[in-house]
Amino acid sequence: MESSIPWRRTALVRRPAANLDDGQITHIIRSVVDQDLAEKQWAGYVAALTSEGWRTLEVEPAPDLADSVFVEDTVVMFGDVAVVTSPGATSRRGETAAVQSAVEDLAVAVHRIELPGTLDGGDVLKVGSTVYVGQSLRTNEEGLRQLAEIIRPRGFSVVPVPMTRALHLKTAVTALPDGTIIGYPPFVDDAALFDRYLPVPEAEGSAVVILDEQTLLMSSAAPRTTQLLTGLGYRVVTVDITEFEKLEGCVTCLSVRVR
């Protein structure tokens, strides 16, 4: 299915907006974001992807859209199919047009989630042919239904996941290359939904980006989780993203991988 994609190991990224400090938060207390440090951390994140052999494709910046750096929420890739989302926060709905233009340049089929459906990409976790979809404040039943209609004919099954303790599903859980779901227990509503589940000791450790079958990218704020995953045989690359974590962001939020 992926053979028609002209971009191998490409990651979509988007520069932080000038008003990043105005980004949405729902489950944490607001603290001041250091704009200069955030921009340096974003550059470090992009450099980490590049150093690991990923080509980065920068979506046109949106200086006045505070949350636009969290590009993951605006599009979900399923091989040669891009699903442009319908963000749950009204302030974020202006983010999708430029992202759609970027994925159209990748020669993929493009579908859209339409209102009244809402879907944030951060609520979509793909594990093989299973797609877990968080039912959060940002993703509703209609958004899930529309997504299922698009991807079920392509062999994917959809599993709804209740989300009441964190912003997005991938704030609470992500997956290792072998399909094991890792999560921070205080953020997970129902771990029994996952066939293989491994709790991690730090909130920042629940999110990993799979760079290849042996390599993970994760926050430097989770050293005990890094040690845990290294002990499982993975090579872990860490990045400092403290300013984005102040906005409930994590390593997955800052890119969309096209493989």
C-alpha cells in the first residue's frame, strides 16, 4: 500500500507560533512558556529526526495559531491515505488547510473528517491493523464513525477508548514496535482494552515515537522510563521538550510520520 508514496521516512513538522503561550490546556495548571527556549527545543526535535535518517517536511507556519506546532492533531496517515482531521477545539480549526496542502504534495489520497464530527490526531493510535481512538474532549463519536468509514475498507479495525484523565489518547499511551502498549497508569482509563500493556513510571514516559524497529524517540524528562525501555533492548533517543509539555504536548504531537 505504501509503494505509491514518493517520500520515504518523511516527517511533517510545523514551527511554533509566535503566540505559543496562548495554547490550549485542559488537565494541567497553566505555566509560562518560554518562547525562545521553545523554538530552540523545536529545532532540537527536528534535528533529532534528521540525524536518525528522517527527512522533515515543514508545513507552512501559522504565526497566529497558538497550537499549530502540534501538527499531529491535524492529519493521520494510513499508508497512502491521509485523513485530515476536524479539531475538537474551535481555535484550532484554521490549522488544517496548510496541512492538507502539504499532504496533497505527497501524492496520497486525502480524506477529511467533517463537522459535526471532531477528531484530533493525538487521539489516534495505530498498532498493526488495529486503530485505537480516544473518546476525549477533542474527539467525538461522529468523528470516530467517519474515521472508521474511511479506514475499515483498507483492513483496519477501530477500537474506541474512553479518555477522561488526559488530553489525548497518546498523552496516556503509545505503542512499542512489537505492539506492546505503554502507558502512565494515572492517565489510563481502562488498560484491559489492550492485549499487551506495560505501565511506565513517569507521565512524560508514556509517549514514544518509533523511529525504526529498534529506536525510540522520547522526552528527556522521563529517565526511569528511558532505562526501562533500554532494558528491553531498545535504543532510546531523548529530546528536551519542556516548553511543549507545559501545553500538554509530547514527542508524538510535534510530527506526523509518513512511512
